[in-house]
Amino acid sequence: MEKKALVVDDDANIREVLKLYLEFEGFAVSLAGDGAGALAVLRQGKPDVVILDLMMPGQSGLEVCQELRRESNVPVLMLTARDGMEDKLAGFRFGADDYVVKPFDPLEVVARVRALLRRASGNNVLASAVAVDKIGVLEVNPETYEVRLDGKTVELKPRELQLLFFFWRNRNKVFDREQLLAKVWGYDYAGETRTVDVHIQRLREKLEHEGCGYTFRTIRGVGYKFEVSP
């Protein structure tokens, strides 16, 4: 079943970036720019997880979290520009379940969201086991963003990870460069399509070898596909 996430931040850019990353991971995402909007969405849509900015005009994130806790046990991930222990302890006292300090990597936010949902479900071990998928010698765990080749961890940059996970979910399907830019980089990406070629080449260098059972195949005149041997 599709999980629902509520992102609350007065910065529209942060809201949109997190929306993009969460939707890429299969979440249905609602947005709010202040505390009143957050509580309205919460009461209407009953999200499975809330990502909440600490510092907002009007009601602060702490106040919203406190009020939210009177009505729901939904997991709350707090976003803050402050990394002091006092602020973190205040957040936990008011009901936050976890913290991410700005500036953050959106991939870390998604990973922490998934961890909160596993913790809330009480099925941590089972969820982690189900998350791992394997093709030949290549294993990916979208829950932890871990990629292993021949049992060894492969370090991929965030965009390489996103591109790999997109192909992984859409194996043996052909996509042109514009489609990949829209799906992985986002519709507002203003760069050149050449960046797709560069990232594909990096994935080939890091993950392909003879007999691996898959390839990032170039379809001349069209684009690319992640081709998996039957």
C-alpha cells in the first residue's frame, strides 16, 4: 500500500525537493508551508509520516509537533538548522522521533523516513530482509541505499543511486534521455542531456563486468535500458 508523507517547511524549494525524492520512492506527498496548514492536512489526510521544519513563522515546529501529538502518534522527522543538543532534546520532549540537520542530503531524509516507518510497524527485521533485491552478483537495498557487488559495498553518488534505482524498478524498458532527466533529475532540470550519458558511463564502470547478468545498454537513436539476462 502506498505510504503518505506530509512535508512541512516555509521554504518552497525544500518542500519541492523532498516531494520529488519521496515521490521517486513511491510516497504520496502532501505539502504545507506553515503550522496551520500542516494541522489541516494532518486532520484530513492522516499521513503515515510527517517531515516538520523546526523554525517557521507563526507556529514553530515544536508547537506544531506538540499539538500534533495530542491527536496522533504519526512518526515525526524534525528538520532544523540547529545542531545543538538542547534543541534536539527540546524536539524529542515535544514529540519528535528523529532529527535531520540542514543542510541535508535528501537521500538521508528518505532513508530516515523509511527507518521511522519500519520502527512504527514493529517489523524492522522483516522489512529489511524484504527490501534487498539481487540480480546476479549485484544487490541493492532501497531501504538503506546500500549497493553491493560480489559482496562488497559500492560507493555511488546520490544521482548515480537514483538512476540505478530507477532502472532497477524499470528493468528491460527503454527510456530516452529526456525521460530520464524528467524522472531522475526532475522536470525543472535545466542542464544538458549529456549528463545522462556521463552518469550511465559511471554506473557501467562501477557495476558492470563480464558475466554479471545485466548491462546498461545503449539503444542507438533512442536512449538506454537496464537489460537483465533471463
